[in-house]
Amino acid sequence: MTEILPDTRTDTAATSLADPRVLRGIELAWREADLLDRKEYDAWNALYAEDGHYVIPIDPTTTDFANTLNMVYDDARMRAMRVTRMTEGYALAAVDSATTTRTVSRFVPVEVSDAEVVLRASQVLVAFKRGRHDLWAGDVEYRIRLGSAPAEDLIVLKVIRLVDSEAAVPAAGFLL
């Protein structure tokens, strides 16, 4: 009798968006977007693993975030500090912050196993502040650690590669 082992495929061609593990990753990405648009930054930060990183690189091709210049390279400590700036006291990032709405779509499974899902996606964010709309767009990579239940899934890495990352990018009073 042949033992049936859990599916641990990691090839993109064999993995569809209907794979329950992929769906869990997509749902987490959408939950994160919703929390950011509602400015629920503490809940947003809780979606990240303790060893997780939130990165916005300047070089659109880099993969060595620790040794290159980034707009944002946040570990748990820096994410917590960023949330504090966004939610407490007087800070330019928090005062009169923009209203945002974002769309995260075009999900492509890159790696899928029972422990982790890596997805590529696109994100378009519209920010409205003081009568002006700003558009932020980029490719996003999510590395999601799967827990024993969907509520335990955590973001290990989120990399946002802005389409205009090498141009002068204005300061944002919101998280991407």
C-alpha cells in the first residue's frame, strides 16, 4: 500500500489559485490591505511574524535588502516604531493623514508548500489628501508562513517594488 503524503509542490505551473494554501495567502494579503485602508495599524502589525520584514527597495532588481538602500526596511522593532508614529502624538505621518484605497490583484503563486506560500501580485493605491489624489503602484511579493489554521498565518516578508522607485518619491503619510 502506498502512503499518500501531503502535497508539497513548489512549482508554479502545477500550483493553481484554487490551491487552498494559495487562497490562504491571498486572503491574508487582502486582509492586510483592508487593515491599512482603515488605518488599523496595530492589527496590521500583528499580521507579521516576529522575524518578518516590510520592505520598499529603491533598486527594483535587488534581493539583498539588508545591504542596499531602501525607502523602508522594517523588522519587528521598526514596524512597531512606525505604528507608534502613525497612531500616537504629533507626527507628520499621523496628522491629517491621507485617506487610502488600494487594490491588490494579479496574484501569481511562486512557491507553495505546506509551510509557506510565496506570491507575486500588483498593488495600486490611491491616496487622497487636501483635495489631491496621488497614485502609488508597484509589484508586491508576499512570503507567508502558514499556521495550523488560517488565523495563524503570518507575513514573513512583504516587498513592494514601486514602479517609480528610482525617481523622486514623495514622503507618504501612510503605509504601502
